[in-house]
Amino acid sequence: MSTSPPVSSSAPEGRGRAWLQDSIELLASMRFAIALLTLICIASVIGTVVKQGEPFNNYVNQFGPFWAEVFNQFGLYTVYSAGWFLTILAFLVLSTSLCIARNTPKILADLRSFKENVRENSLRAFHHHAEGALALDRAATLQRISDLLGQKGWQAKAQVRDGGTMVAARAGRVNKLGYIAAHSAIVLICLGGLFDGDLIVRLQMWLGGKTSYNGGGFIKDVPEQHRLAPSNPTFRGNLLVPEGGRAGTALLTQSDGVVLQDLPFDVELKKFIVEYYNTGMPKLFASQIVVHDRDTGQATAATVKVNEPFIHRGIAIYQSSFDDGGSTVTLKGLPIRGTGQPFKVSGVIGSSSQLSNGAQKFSLEFTGLKVINVENLGAGSSAQTDVRKVDLTDTLNKHMGSGAPNAKDKTLRNVGPAITYKLRDASGQAREFHNYMVPMVLDGQSVFIAGVRDSSAESFRYLRIPADDQGAIDGWARLRSALNDAQMREQAARRYAAMATPPDKPEMAEQLRVTSLRALLLFAGEEKAVEGPATDVAPGGLMALSQFVERNVPEAERSRIAEVLLRVLNGSLFELNQLARERAGLAVLEANEASRQFMTQAVMSLSDSFFYPAPVMFQLDGFEQVQASVFQVARAPGKTLVYLGAVLLIIGVFAMLYVRERRLWIWLSDTPGGTEGTESASNPSTAGTRVLMALSTPRRSLDADAEFETLRAHLLGAPTPNAAGDTTP
């Protein structure tokens, strides 16, 4: 009969203790900490490559709907506040803390110990060891060694044994303390990051029922569930204050909206100051503020500059940037389609206005006013384009390009105010426009710059519009309107035919009139160059003429016919411009170089305007600026921990890299009757001391070799060659 062994009731408890011990060993291991640091480094790279805190639509445009949603689920757009990143950071704190707790007692015990119990025979096994004899008794030798080690900065302890004395010395023990300092620094910096990050705010949202707000309206009307109390221990948000106004609620950006942080004070902006260099680049941002404490009613005046914050009740107020505070602007609308007359519309930055163009309805959103604009107006190509000699293929590849030449030599200039606005159609589709108020000189030509882009993820594409003889955009607008007027096109064609007909060939007048009118019709988009889908047919401009030539002229004749057609178009548009000026009661243009330059650029910009994606262009006509200062307000209790951690990290790294821990053992034993080859050989009755020394270092190095040789020379004297050729002291 067999019997089963009894089952121990303590087995589950033992397995539980073993599991706990294994878990602690894993958390406290260096491999686990290195793995966590690697993950943090990868996350930091992601947070650097992917722009953080952008609107979700920007990521959709960049990555596409599918991957944008996938990346959003992993929190890659707010890496440093994502739950998984904070969890990794917390585990790194735990791992490093366990490592410190496990190793610190061993390190402290090692620092207190001189390890004087080392045996004599063990010293000969060290790489650095030497033996010799001195003509001094043991007491005198011990005193000599103690004095020498003290001068060299060693701490020593002597242990008297039967048959000799063991001297144990140590130096560079700060190296061990560097380990504790460096690991403690990691803990402090991570804790400071956790305290000053979104962790506390998220805990309040999870446990306190707070939610993000993504609506509109006044800040004072936002419900309480979207607000954090003034006693919130840590936060970092933005506060926008217009000149002459005051605000006391900061906005904390979240992935799905904002959370409002009520402050224990209001910030009133008296004046915002901007100083500029000669180039127009900003030199100084400063805000003259008054802080109104809500509890005491005390008003404190201060000046906040970049990198010079003002701290009130533990909350730092930083100068972050500046913005528009509700400036009033007046825009002049220039119709691009049809023969409509210019009109004006006014609004406040941040507001919108409704427009109607017959069946089309638009919403004009005033998004930004920038009074100072510094652009690179480096020397580009100064050669002017002659319409009569233009290569259509090369020209059409350049329409709606960059607003300024891409020059290597930078010439920074303030080009004056600019307005940014959006036109939103009835379906909600919006395009953004960026137009400068005054002309700038590019390639020797004074031009107005009008930019457009379909989304904020794109760069602006600019249309260059020549300034007229009065430095205004009105001349180009009159010409654009006249081009859309059938009656004026007919008159311009007759005038051109009368001017261009040779006196000896009057029969050519009608042919020139027909050619001129045909060129104007093609250029104005009133006559289609080819038949086909609308997407393949040029809407007008030089591209329409190019399609007409390619469709109707043999390849061998295209270059010559294109040159003739462009000459006719150029002359016809000149006459059309003269008619427009006469109708406006202005003097006709003289046929000089300035007129030629204006017409050259006008033809190019008129051609480009057919690709302008709006029926009207708005030019900044006047404004009344109201500036606003953007402050970053932060209560950061973890800042002290981070600073302390940074100091400890510097000390720890310096101690571990530049301070070498060394231990030295010296065994002293009596040598009765003297020793041959030593000072005692001349006096046999004098007893000497036999010395055996060894040096221990964590790593072998040339410095350790040199230090040991120096100690041996000072303790034992210079080595002398023996009969075998070796050197002995």
C-alpha cells in the first residue's frame, strides 16, 4: 500500500511570497529600468516628430482618416500626458526607488567598512602589488605610512594582528555616493514631471466629475463641471488679456477640448510693448500688468517679459506670446468674377459677416490682423518678363507660386500690415486667405501679395498684383473689370486694330480687329479654346491661349503664331486699360518703361487670377488695432524637485565618471637582523620592516597604474634591478 505525502498548508503562502519576491526583483532590476528608459526615449521621439496639441483636422490632412484615428487612440498627439506614458513614468519611479532601497544599505555599509580583514596571502593575487623592506621598525613604518597616506588624501585604519599590522586605506568613496545621487535624481525628476504634468488634472477629471469643454460663448457662462478650483495644486494654461481688459480664467488644453482653470486673481493688461530691430524683427515683448487679488483686494503692478515671469501666490505668470485683442478692420472687396464694383465691409477680428453673390452665399470670417510682418526680400531674379517673348509652357508652370523669391541672401524687411480671413461657403467648405495691405518690391516691381490655401496644413500660394501709378491696386481691379465687359472688349479691339494697321494696308484692319477680339475672348474665358470636360479646359488666361494654339496650329508654326498672338493680346490689353482709365476720369498712360512693367505683371496676374478660388478678393483698407497679451500661468510644485534632481544628477554623474574608488592594503611585518640591500644592511643589529602592499580599483586604467607606481615609490623607494634583470625596491 502506498501513501501520499502530506500536503503542506503553507505551500500557497510560500508561492505567494516567492511571486512577490520575484516581482520585486524584476522591478528593481537594471534590465527593467533600461527597458522603461528605452520606451520613454521612443515616446519622446514620437512627441518630437509629431506636432503635439494640434487640431484633429490637421492630423487627418497629414495622415489620412484611418491612421489619424489610430494614432489618436494611442494618444500620440498628446504623448506627454497620455495615460500609457504616465504609467511608464510611474513604473520608472517605482523601479528606481526599489533599486535605491535595495542597494543603499549595502553602499552605506561598504562606505563604513575599510575591509581590514583581508589576509596577507590574498594581497599577492592583486594585479597591483609590491613587496619591499624598510630599515625602520614597525611603529616608525606605520607612522610614516600614515603621514604619507594622509597627505595623499587617503583614509586609513590599522589592525594589529599576530605577526604584523594590516593598514587598510580607501579613497574616492564619493563614487559610491554618486550612484545614490544619480538614481535619486531620476526619481525626483520623474516625480516632478508627474506633479507638473496632466496627472493631477486628469485625476480630478476622473474622480471629480470634471469634463472637457468644446463649445463656444463667454467664459463666465461655462458650467462648473468644466472648471477647476483655484486651489488646484498644479496646472499650466494660457491666459489671453486684451489691452485695457482683465481676465482671471486660464485655458488648459485637452485632447477633446479645454478645461477652465479659475485663478485666485485677475490680470489686467495696461499696455503691451513690442520693440523691433531695424529689420522689423521683434526685439522685446513686455506686458505692463496689474494683478488684482480676489481675496485681499490688493492690486500689484508688475512688468512681465520673456524669461522674466511675475510670481503671485505661488503662480508664475510668463510672457508667452501676443495676439489680437479684437481689432476693428475695414476690407475692400475686389470682384474677381464679373463686372461688379469694389465695395467695403467692416468687422472685428474673431467675428464673421454674411455675404451674398446672387445665388452664392458666403461667410466672411475675420481671423487675424498682423501689423508687423517681417519677410525675406532677398535679391532674386531682377530680369523682367516681356509678354511678347514669353514661353507659354514655362510661364504656366509658375502661376500661383511663392509670394517672394527664394534667395540665398536674406534681406529682412517689415512689409507692413496683413489681414487673414476665411471665406466659407454654404456647404461649410472654407479657404484661408492672407493679403498684405501695402505693396512690396519684388524683382524690381511694386506688387500686392494675395495668398490663399485650402487648409492650415498647406503653405500659402501667392498671387502678385502690380501696383498702379498711384501705388494702389485700383488700376489692376479696373483692368480686371474691363476684361469682363463685352462692350469694352469690342472697343479695345477696334482701337488696337486702328493703331496696329499699317497705313499702306488698310485691308488688314478688320483682320486685326477680329484677331484682337478673339485673343481677348480667349484670355477672358468667354470663349473656350477646346471642347472637352470642364476639368480639362482652361478657364481663361494664358493657358487658354496655349490650348488654342496647340489645338489649331501645326506644331512647326506654334512658336511663331504664339508670339504673334501674345503681341496682339498685349496691345489689346493696353488699349483696354486706357479705356478703363478714361471711363474712371484718369489720364491715359504714357508708353514708357513704367507702363510696360505694369502691363507685363498685369497680364501675368490676370492670367493667374482665373485660378483664384473665390469670386472676390478682400484688401485691407483700414484698421484700429487692439493688442492682446498671451500669458502662460503655471503652478508648478514639482519644479523644485526637478531643480534638485538636476543638481543631484550633475553631482552623481560627475562622481561616477570622474571620481575613482580605490582601496589600498599594506601589510607590515618585522624583519629581524636587517635585510640585504636595504639601509639596515650596514647595521645588522637594527630590526627592519617587511612591507607588502596592494591596490584595488573597479577598472584598470593608466591612471591607476601611475598612481600605484607613485605610491610604491614613496612607500618603498625607487625599484633597483636584481640579478635576474627584474626591478625590486
